[in-house]
Amino acid sequence: MRRISFILTATYLFVACSGEGEKDKKNQETPVSEAFLKNVKTVSAVLKSQEEDLVLTGKVEYDPDRIVEYSPIINGVVTNTFFSLGDKVGRGQVLAYVKSMEVNSLKSEKASLQAELMTAKRELQSAESMHKDNMLSDTELAEARAKVRQASAELGRVNSDMQVTGTNSKGGFSITSPMSGYIVSKNIASGMSISPDSDPLFTVADLSQVWISANVYASNLQFVKEGMPVEMTSLSYPGEVFEGRVTHISQVFDSEERVLKARIVMANPELKFKPEMSMIIKLKNNTENMKVSVPVKALIFDENKDFVIVEESNHNFKIKEIKLLGHNEDTAYIASGISEGEKVVIKDQLLIYSHLKNK
């Protein structure tokens, strides 16, 4: 019933200006009433460089230059933790305490090296005095200086180890955050034993800048170039569009996904981009070839074919089948069927098409 009603409405709108015998049915031309013509709009087909939308999928990833994994360098047992997954932490903030026998060994070694260094310095002072009085050779003086340098280096190593572990007076050490950021992984709990062979205990990431990794299939590789502008959307923020630019394209296919990865570096001051968040990336595929183009809204798709309505002469319209090269949201590019300059109907074309088709 809907189809019959539509055709009757379309037929009512069209009023013949001459008899049926004067119509050229072969060319499908027909004059229309002046009242209907007031609503009909046309535009001329023009030559334009082809520009198509290319849509890729991707996800948010950490910037690897802004991420730190913490792994222990000595053995111990975790006594307390002071953070949770997702917490914001500052550089140097204490995240956990660890009890360790090795800390006591470091303290003993430090005390021994301090005493050794003091002895080496006294011997050097004596050697310098004797050398000045020609009572000691240059070689013996050089040996005394070498002992001081060696003892100082060993003490420096121990101090460095103790600084890294954050030792305290209770025979343990504090684990502190190596940078400011967010805890994005956690593998530590009270009572857990840790060692240099353990997996990273936690990961801190600076999320103020992230990477968007887009999947580029082999068929699309020729269209994706470094420096191309992109528009990105996410289901997490409906209706919001983020603009960026392709900064790098990998030269090696991902062995599992069989795609190349295109990288888009994005500032993330409001932390809207979360690692592993899915993204839709839209690029513009531009070519230098000039093609006949019309607005997408002029197209009529029927019986698996594309058509447009062309105003061939004043008040006379004709259906023309076309072959598409491609299209984007606004413009369709035509391979054949119409030529530059032809007037294509962009309003009420469906009514005209229905009337002409059912004559």
C-alpha cells in the first residue's frame, strides 16, 4: 500500500503540457508543472580531484618513552604496600616497604669500605710527605693514590645500591616511584617474596601523551602516508571528533594481525584517551586525477544500480544510470553515465525517478 500511495502522489504532481503522443518515451523526458518546479533543485556536475574517506580501526597505547617498569634488584619480603591500580603517584613517593637481609649486608659493606677509605687516605698523606722528602719513589706514591681511588669507587657503588633500594634503619628498604604518572599494572602484595628474577612489580605511565595505533591492511597501504590528517572517534565519547596526524608508519607487518601499524601521537591533558581504548580513525584519500563529481544526495540506488536525474532541457528530466568510482560523505565521483556541466537534481529526485520509471 505504501508503494501505491507514493506513485499516486508522484503522478499527481506531474502535469503534462502536451498529449501522450508528443512525449519522447525513448528519452524518458517529461515536462512538469510550475508548482512542482519551485521545489526542485539542481546542481551542475563538476570536475574535482577525487577525495575518499578511508576508515581504519585502532586503539590507544602507552607512549613507550613515558613508561617505567620497576623490577627489584635484591631479594626481600614485601611488608606493606601503599598504592592501588590506577592511582596517581609522584616521583619519589613511597609505594611499598620490603624487609631484606641483603640490606644489612650492604650496610656492613658500606661501614667496611668507609674504614678502608679512611686508612687509604691516611696512607696517601704519609706517602705524599715522604715523597716530598725524597724518601718514597714515584711508583709507590702512585700506588697509594690508586688505593684511595679504588676504595672510593667501591664505596660509591655501595652508596648507589643503597640509594636505589632506599634502605632504612630497620633492615629493609622503601620502593619509591621512579616517575610521576599513573599505576597501570601491579604485581606486588604484602607478604610476597621478591627477587631480581621477579616479574616487574608495577608499571608507572605518564598518560599526558599517548599513541593511537591504527591498523593498515595491505590493500590500503598505498593511501596512508606520514603527515596525513586524521579524524578519530570513540564509543566512549559519542559525537566527539579528535583531530590528529599520522606521525609514523611501521615498515614491518604485525605477524599476528597481518597489518601495518600507523602511529598517531596525541596530547592527552584531560586523560580522555585510556590505554586499550578502541578508536575509529578516518583519513582522506586524495588523488590528483580530476573526476566528474556530484553531491552524494543526488544518487538514487535501485535494483543494485546507481542513478541520477538529469535536467536535459528546460522542464524536462531523464533518468541516467551511472558507474561510481567512489565517494565520501559529501561527494560522489562518476566513472561513466554523465558529463561535466550536466544539471543533476538534488531535491525531490526520488519523486521524479518514481514517476519516470513507472510511465
